[in-house]
Amino acid sequence: MAKFFIAILICYFFSCEYRKLLEPKSEIDVTIHVKGDINGDGKVNVSDVSMLAAHVKGEKPVK
């Protein structure tokens, strides 16, 4: 049996976290984030632009 690892990069809004799994699993849950999708609905649209504009103006910070 070969030894190897699986690396996962997890991103939440503007920060990313690197996780190293020591042993592979037969099943893993994967969440794919769309670049520019600020509100997390899976689409990049005017809602994301509105949230970004409010964040930049200091009206409503993005969490």
C-alpha cells in the first residue's frame, strides 16, 4: 500500500486555509466556491457587486 496525502485548500470570502489530510478516504465532502461569489449563493451577479460596494464604502462589512 502506497503512502500519500491529499491536500485541500479551503477559502472563505477573502481568506484561505490549507489542510493536509494524512490518510486518504474513500469519500470526502468538497465545497467548490466560485471566484467573486461574495454572498455564497453559487453565482456571481449584481447581488455580489452590491455587497462588495457596501463593504468598500464601509456601510456593511462582509463577514
